Amino acid sequence: MAAWALLALVGLVVLWPSGSSTSSHAIDPTVRGIVVVTTVQACTGTAVSDLIECRVLTVQLESGKAKGERTNLELGITSGRGKQPESGDELILTASRSPDGTTIYNFADYERTGSLWVLGVLFAATVVLFGGWRGVGALAGLAISVAVLVAFVLPSLLAGSSPVVVAIVGASIIAFASLYLAHGFNAATNVALLSTLAALGLTGLLAWAFIEFTSLSGLSDENALFLDTLGIHLDPRGLLLAGIVIGSLGVLDDVTVTQVSAVSELHRARPDVTFAELYRSALVIGRDHISSTVNTLFLAYAGATLPLLLLFTEVRQAIATTATRELVAVEIVRTLVGSIGLVASVPIATGLAAAVVAGTVPASDEES
């Protein structure tokens, strides 16, 4: 593990993005506003007899140079059931300059900062309340994971570094930080970490093979296409592989930590157990865990692509045809490759943990 940590740090230093991170594709500045009045009237440029109505919002600006002033926004009325702006709603508006120098405001999104902070604090409190100091360590690991993604992975990818190498280095740093901070520096964490990285390597290898075998282009994501139009020419297949590697990490460490903990507890209950008996008993627990976790992966990906699946169903495409479309095939590859990595992580973690603890004597026996 020390050798792997050293390689990960070397990779972090070598691949660390250099130069300015300022983008040349900045979006229009935004301001906050609150809806004061909403009315429904004929859209601008139409007559009442045309029966084309728009929702007009009177918004008071809450930030920016024009703070305190009011502006009107005109939004089209659709037949959808999505949320519509109402009085009291806080909005994010884009502020753009017209040729004559006046500022034009447009609806961008709802303001969610306050509600997300409340949810974040509730989440942190729940983790600390039930996890104690380990919960604090888990939150610290989560913070480092976010920092690694924002400060290293994303800028390195934009700088043109190999997506696969960046993903391996980033995932390694995240795994070291999250596991050691949550579970401490001990042999059990070493085994869980080594098992996680070994299963992650297998997952990455399978993902690379099946991206090639299924001829996935990586261009099914409209964001990847948009980056290309901005002049940021990245390897879309490499990005796809990197996403699978990073996305699999979180589930893998859950399984490996559980297995190592199960092996340790079984050995503590029966210190005289042999390696073979310990391995078989822990593997039973692992099979139960895997049977539910694989379904969790499938449902997570299905939920993320639910609108797309509904669209294919509505246009009456056959299941076989739908499954081979790249938008769906990508998720199938993610699910099945990730599931194979999960299944493989159980015997890997169980075998390593059993090999480590089978030859040790519990501390209580040593003291007696």
C-alpha cells in the first residue's frame, strides 16, 4: 500500500494542471431575484384574440448593481406539469448587455442555496450522530473526494491529460483518503483498500475491453459534444472509461469494508478457526451482500435514465433495438461491468482478510 500511495502521489504531481484555470467561455453573469407578482397575459407581439398567453413575472433584484430594482420576465406557458415560478420564489437570472447598453434579464433557474445547505447540514448531523468519530472521518474523506475531483480531476482532463490515467490517480487518492479517515490506519483498512483497488483495476480493464467490443463512441452524452463545440477536444471514449472507474469506486469500498469487517468479527468470535473455514463463512455473508448490491446498481442507472427509457417506450421501439442504442448500451455496460467488479471484490477481500487474520491471535487472548 505504501508503494501504491507513492505512485499515486507521483501521478498527482506529474498530472497536476499548470497555468491559469480561467476559462475563455464564461457564461453571462447572474443575479438573484425574488418573484413579487405573477400575471398571465397576451405574449409580447401578439393580440388577445391570438390566444397566445405568457406568464409575466415581476421580479425584485436581490443582488448585483441594480439591487432593489424591479424587472419583468416573460415566460411561455406550456402544457407540462413542471413547477412554474410563483410569488415568493427565489430565482437566478442571467444579466446580458443589449447593443444599446441596457441590461436584459432572463430566467436561468431557481435559487436553491439555502435549501441545499439545510440538506447538507442534516446529512452531516445524521452521519456524526450515528457514526461518531468514524462519521467525522467519513465526512472528512467526502470533503477530500470533492476537492480531488474539483481541484485535480476536472482541471487535468480539461488540460488534455489522459482521462484513464487521471481517473486511476484520482480514484487512488480518493480511496486512500476516504478509507483511512473513516476506518483508521490499521491492517483491516489496508486489506479493504488493497481489495478495493484490485477490484477497481479489474473493473477498469473490463470497461476498456467492452467499450472496444461494443463500439461505444462516448458521444452519446450531449455535454461531451458541447465541450467539443467549445474547442475542448477530449477523448470521449477515455472520458467514458474514466467515468466508469470513478463511479464504481464508491460501491466497491462499501463491499470490501463490509467483508473485511465480517472476517474480523468471525475470527474474534472463533479465534481457532482455520483459513478455509473463515473464508467459507465470510463468503456466505458476501453473497448476501452482493445479491442486493447488484440490484442497487441496476436501479440507480435505470432511475438516472428513466426519462430516456420512457421516450423509447413511447415511440414503440423494441427492447432489443432500445438496448443496442448507445444511450442505453452505455448504461448497460456501466451496470454489468460494475457488477462484475463488485462480485469479484467479495472473494478478493474475503481471501486477503482471512489470510491476514487467520494467523493472528486476538488481543484479549494475548493479554490473558
